[in-house]
Amino acid sequence: MDPKRLEIANYDLDKRSDVYSVGALLWQISSGRKPFHAENYDISLSSAIYQGKREDDIDGTPIVYSNLYKECWNYEPDKRPDMKEVVSIIRSVLDKTQSTINIQEEIKDDATEWVEDILKNEKVEFISFKDLKDPVSLGEGGFGRTIKAIWSRTGNYVVYKRLINTAAIKYNTCEAFIHELKINLHLPNYSDRIIRCLGISKDDKDYLLVTQYADGGDLRNYLKNNFKKLTWDDKKKLAFQIADGLNYLHKENVLHRDLHSKNIVIHENNAKIIDFGISKIQDQKSETSIYDRGIIAYVEPKRLSNINFLHTTASDIYSFGVLMWEISSGHPPFKNSGYYRSDKDALIYAINNGLREKPITGTPKEYEELYKKCWDQEPNQRPIMSKILEEFAKMGFGVNSGKKIELIEDADDGGGSDCDDDDDDDLYIRS
């Protein structure tokens, strides 16, 4: 109802009042629920509406669409557009949407051709979808929906990923699928620190990326469920294995770009790196357009303040430093602060001004000193991976150390993780 009528009982409703109602309907269509659905429709709400209270935008709403309904529900009737203008704007939004769909269809055709070509040339194995038995959904990540299944040929668990739409990779899911597959194809040598692609499958609708499976879930939940049982040697070993995997990627000129505790999985109590959805080959211009994305606490501080700041190996090392702290504490960074659940801008500002988590009591000095060097505000002050591995060798982990560590025995197990239903309270940055 026109807020003028809420304030003035004998206010005459007119065409501009209908425009106000259209604005509310446009918001309802974007949200899937009626306005103020969680509030009582009483005199207090009426008073708040004519004093300017409106619903917040829904994430992902096109700006031109949200601007339209805001203009429609302006308190002042004379500032609302007429219905002819409303219809014209909606038509332009529909035309733009159709144009995007046409572009996506073109890319989908190109992507399908590319996948079929690499299968034809046997650059990657084709796995029959009929051979993937007893599927169980593991949930959705930033780039795709993952499903655990038994590969009947081996009798082992694997994971297949059905990519979902994402704003982080331009245009559509086919681009994301190809990008992650290209990163896997770029890694010619096997590393037991990386969850690897086993092949491609296809159901009635989509191509699927089939990877190794990890039995211990992601690092976030592994720490949550096992932290009290971990010794400092266990924690150092996990950190070393992540460093070893990151060193492998960097030696292959691959930047991960999204390293955090949900992109590390545990298999037989050993850490492996997953999710190359926005990784980048350093010496190659990606055919996909990558936009900034990530959990704020792990993102290179320079990129938080400047979207054009180039992500480098030092940016991955910053994320690794945060992971080292997380392993030492057993919980995500800033979980117990006021920033964790909602105040994105305040957290960005604080990190850019040097905010870091405090060391956990009992942390070995050499471990603490290493992660502090890794999360230095200045990228050129952070150690390179070879120096980080030297520090772990001094702690007793690595090829040159005198201490033998337990390595993963790799069966044809597949990859991904059984994830607990953990509330996702991380603050993300997207643009």
C-alpha cells in the first residue's frame, strides 16, 4: 500500500500508488517471499514504512532491476516513474538477459566441442556414468555441486562435480568446467598432495569432472572434530603437507588463488589441496575471465583494497600463513571476533591496517614465527616456498629432515570430502 495512505487516512490512491505496489511486487519476485515476511503486519510496521523502511536488496539482483523497484517505492509519489517507463525498463532487462543466454549457448557449444576433442585424443579418460554407483550429495562449493559415488571398475569411492553457475567465472559453467580441467591437464607429474582429476563422465545433461575422494572431509571440519586429539607433531605435519602441495603447484607455475580450510581435504590423516576453479597458470592468459573471489580472512590484503592488484605466489603464501594459524587454533580466523558473521567492510579495513589473529598459547616459537612471516602485510617480505620448506625441515618434516613422515598411500580413491553441516559464516569478497 502507498505509504502516503498509511500516514494520511483520507489520501486518495491514484496511478502512482499502483506504481508503488508494482515496486513491492518486483522486490517480491526477486526474493521469492512477501515483503517483511518475518514481521507482524501492525501499526509499528506501518509507521516504519512511511518513515522510509524498505526491504534490502537480494544478493545477485541486477542493479538496473533493484534501482527500478526502489524508484517505484519512493515515498514521494511525484518521484516514482510512470508505468510506461517501468515497462520499458523491464523490457530492456529481458532483452539483456536473452542476449546473455545467447552468448552462453555459444560458449556451451564451444566448450562441448573442446571437451569432446580432448576425449577423442585421449588426453583424459572417459568414465561411463553407469559405472558411478550409489551417489550421495556432499553439498555445494563455490564452483560446483559435489557427489560421492562408487566407481564400479575399482570398487573405490570417487567424487564427481557438476558445476553450477558462478559470477566468479565469466559467462557460464562450461567456462568454469574447462578452466578447472585445464589446470589439471597442466599438472603433468603426479603429486600426492593434490586431489587429482581421474577423468570425465557425462549423464543425460552435463559433463562431470571425476576426481579422487578424501575420507576425512575438509580441513575445517577435520579440525573441528579431531583437534583435541592432535599433537603438535600432527599439526606441523598437516601444515607441512599443505606447504609441500603449494610448492608443487608453484613449481608448475600454477597459482591456487583460493586457498582456505575448505579447499584442503584430509585423506588417511594427510592433507591434500583441492578446487582449482579459479587457479591460474602464471605464464598464460586464461581464456576465462577471473574476478576476485574468496573468504576475506585468507585473501591477499593488497587485493582487498585494490581489485587490480595482481595475485602472485606471495598471495598464496599469505593464505598459507592464515591456514597455519588455523591449524594451531582449531578454528577459522576471526571466528571469535565481532567481524566473523557480518561486518565485511570493517574486517577488510582492519586487515589492511594490520589486524591478525593472536598466537595460541603453547604454539612452538618456530611455527609461530613462520606463519607471521607468511602473513606479512608486504608481499615482498614473505618467504618463498623453498624457504618455508627449509623451516619445516628444521622442525623435522620434509625430504631433508632426519624425521620420516607418514606419506599417503594412494589407491584409486577419489576426491572431495564428506562435509559436516557446518554453518557457513565466512565473509566472502566478490565483485
